[in-house]
Amino acid sequence: MKKLLALLLGATLALSMTGCSSEEALTPEEIYDQAIAKSQELDAVDGDMTISMDMDMGGMSLSMGMDARIQLKNATSSDMEMAMILSTDVLGTSMQVEEYFKDGYFYMSDGSTKVKAPFDYSEVAGQAQMNTATSRDFMEKLEMTEDENGNYVFTYSIAQDRLNDYLDGALEGMDDILGETGSFVINEMNGTCVIDKEYNVISDNVHMDMDMTAEGQSLGYVMDISIEYNAVGDAVTVSFPDDLDSYEEVDHDVLAGAMAA
């Protein structure tokens, strides 16, 4: 299940980019493009992500939900700090996993087992990606309004052919999940992105309808992703539990295997 989630999130995040900036009167397209550029420069974010997904597997239906609280600071340096609390609900069964990175150590807790191992920050940085606002390269429609607080509200829909051409390249190397003849196709994608007057993303909501074929099985997915940004940049503080020192140290490869499972 975690590999499947990794594929779905990987496909979503492969599309990602967010942000804004300029004091002159700009068109909606220019505001959105500059927002992306600013977002790419951020190395700290604090946000809450909610994902709901309905799957159709050969006539069988399965619904699942996932909530994540993510705090990330100094994302591009060895001083990186990360805290991520991930909760999933599948068929009425709930599970929570906590992951932390601090001072060159990666920590993981599933509620009953708490372990740690030395890791390079580059091995962990991808765990806490949150950006989902879609590059304008894929859009066939982008419209902007302002809400009662003066924030920019963007609504958009994507061009299916352009997006799927991009995904064909972005998902190369996932043969262990899709198989040699597998495929991943986006049927529909639209969203709403809210950006404040300081050109920071406040919230981001994305709806996706997609089909995947893997190992001879066809799967259909409808996914809704909602992100609320609590802080970015210097305003971000990463919170850690008080008992990290009590986590049992294990071999790096053992913990790396648990991350990938």
C-alpha cells in the first residue's frame, strides 16, 4: 500500500510548483508564474495535507483517507529539520506513522516501535514535499478572482494530452510497480489555489481522476487533495517530541527498507 501511495503522490508531485511576486499590475498568468518562481526558492514550509481517494478495482470499491502534518526547514542543506505525522484510514482501520529528521538522524515511530538511524539529509528531503499547484504549462484554462480578504483565487483545468505526455517521462523507472506494460493516465484534473498579497500560497485544492494498469489489473482512482499552509520561510518552526533520545538505534539499511515498504 505504501508503494502505491508513493506512486500516486509521486505522480501528483511530479506536476507540482507553487508561489508569486511583483508590485506592478500583472495579468493572472504573470502572477501565477511569478508565484511558482517564489515557491521554488522556499526551503521551509509548515502545512496540513488531506487526501481522500476512491478506488475501483475490477468492480470492487475501496475508499481511503490520509492526513499529514508536515514541517520542513532548511530543506536544501545538512541542517535540515523535518517532522511529519501521517495518519491513514483504510476500511475503517487507522494507522499513524511519525517521521522526524534532526542532526543527521532519521527517526520513525508507528506507535509501538520507535527507531532511529544516521541518514544523509538528501535521503529524507523527498519525504516531506507538499507542493501541488500545477505548472501553467499543462493548463487549458486559468481564471483569477479575489476573495473578501483581497487574496488571489485561481481556478484552473489541465490539458489532458499535455499532462499525460509529461507523465510518460516523469514516471520512468517505476517498472517495479507498473510493470513493463503498465500505464498511468490522468483523465481529468482541476483545482483552486489561493495566494495572499505577499504572494504566499495559503491553500491548494486539487481534484484528479486517473486510471492505472499494473500487472494486468486495471485500477481507477478519484483523488482529492487539500493543503493548508500554516507558515513558510523564516516563520517555520519544526516541533519534535521530547523522547527522541529514547528511540532505539538500528542499522541504516533496516530503516531505509522500512521507509520504502
